[in-house]
Amino acid sequence: MTDTTPPCPRRFGRFAAGLAIMPLLAGCSHAHLSFLAPQGPIAAAQRDHFWLVIAITLVVVLPVFVLTPVIVWRYRYGGRAAYRPRWSFSRRLEYVIWGIPFLIVGILAVFLWRQTYALDPYNPLPADNEPLHVQVVGYDWKWLFIYPDQHIATVDELVFPDDRPLALELTSDTVMQSFFIPSLGSQVYAMNGMVTRLHLAADGPGRFRGENSQYNGKGFHTQRFTARAVSDATFSDFVERVRRQGRALDRPTYQILDGRNTVPELARALDGTGDDALRFSAIPDGLFSAIVAGVPIQSLLPGPVVTSARQTPLHQPQGGTP
């Protein structure tokens, strides 16, 4: 009879080799993907917060892993412990078993309570320069960034000066979404008919990946954007270039923007190309407020009046029947 048992050592060796190269693969990406590699003060505070909680929690966890084999060896395999059939209670042991966890829970409660208020996303960040005001609208499946002071807007591209904090106002024109730039810190929800706020800052120039971490349909996996911290001169050039070369946000364009499509699908619908850089000039005042209030956008935009762009009502499952 032929032995068909798979070679376990060989399989284990492949598994171990895979685990060994995973840290190396993590360095292949040039994007900052985690608050554990912070690129801003909020993410840095969250990283320190995270490791401190881990360290405090290990006070309870480590003794379990250390003492379990010791107890097994001493009282079962070693056989060196004294046999005490009438032993039933130890006051000192009870103090240790209940007192240390109680103390740790109290320390964590106070610490988390203080840090929750200190890292409140609604709190402005201390800075020498005035924050850049950006309004964020979540669609299916893209983000619109409105610069109300510069009267421009971009899709899935957030550009800001590296020496100014960001003051973000967020809403959703569809279902609830989650706005998150991990390397800059903090996550906040964007909800239809409501405005949430988020304050962020970068330590210096860089590119950071942002995403929607709240599942919202078939295009969820594509709803990512790029945040770029640049110099003041580069940001001024960016604003002027968008003003000169950006497309007009008229009623037909907004009809397509408001539809259920990804950024490449949106770009192809607008000009037949798959260019992901979509920028709009001459954004009217009050666009963000109108979206929040749910009033018709037609009166704010030039062009012929069009009907709703949504191919499927929000309450109807995609691909379903009424």
C-alpha cells in the first residue's frame, strides 16, 4: 500500500516561510496605511494610546500564559506540590485575583475617558496657521471634496498644505459611510441629512490613502481616495490649475456624479476616458448646505434641468424588483 499522507514537515515549512516574508511584503507599499506608522499628530496620539492599552492589558494576560504551564508542571507532572485536601481559601490570593483586574479596569476607564475627550474629532487642532476648510460629500462610490473658499471641488483627491490643519465637514448624499485616513488618524461617519466634523493635520509632505470603511454596496471596495499634503506653493498652483482646467459642474454633470458609479465609470460617462482625476471649477456657494438639507440642486447649477440620476432607489436592493 502506498502512503498518501501529505508531508506535514514540508507543508509546515512552506507556511513558516510565508509568515517570514510577510513583514518584507509590508514594506513594498509606498502608501501610509496605518496609524501604527503615523503621519500626523492625531494618528501619533492614537498609536501611543493603543500601545499603552496593550501594555496595561498584558499585566493580566502575561501571568496567565506564564503561570499556566508552571501550574500544570507543579501540580500534575512535577508532583512536587504538597497535597492539601483541606485547603479552601486564601485571603491574599483573593486580593490578587480580584484586586489587580479591578485596578486595571479603573486605570483603563480613567485613561480612556480622558483620551476620548482629548482626541474628540470635533476639537480644532492647535496651529499657527488658519485651518483649511473642506466639505466632504459621500456618494456611491466616491467622495466629493468641496473647497468653499477656493470655489473648486475634486473627486477622490484631497489636496491640502502640509503646514495647515484640515477642518472637514462631512455628509452623505446616500447611505451612511465612514471617512477614514488611517495614517492621519480618526474615523468619522458621514450620514445623509447630517453634518459631522473632523480635524486632521499632517507632519509634512506626503501621500496618504483614505477610504470608506463602512460597507455600502457593490462598489464599496473601490471607494478609496488619495490625500496629499503639499507645500503652500504647490497647493496654490493646484488651486489655480483646477480653476483654469477644471470642468464645469453643471446639471447634467451633477446628474452623473450623483449616480451609482465608481470613479472610472464616472470619468468614462463624462468624457469617454478612465481618468481618475476629476476636478471641478466655479463651484457655487451653498452646494454643501443644499445637499445636507436635501433641497433640489438644480437651482444652484447651470444647464438644462434633469431628473434624478439614481438608477435604483435607496430602499430597493440592487438588482432586485420593486
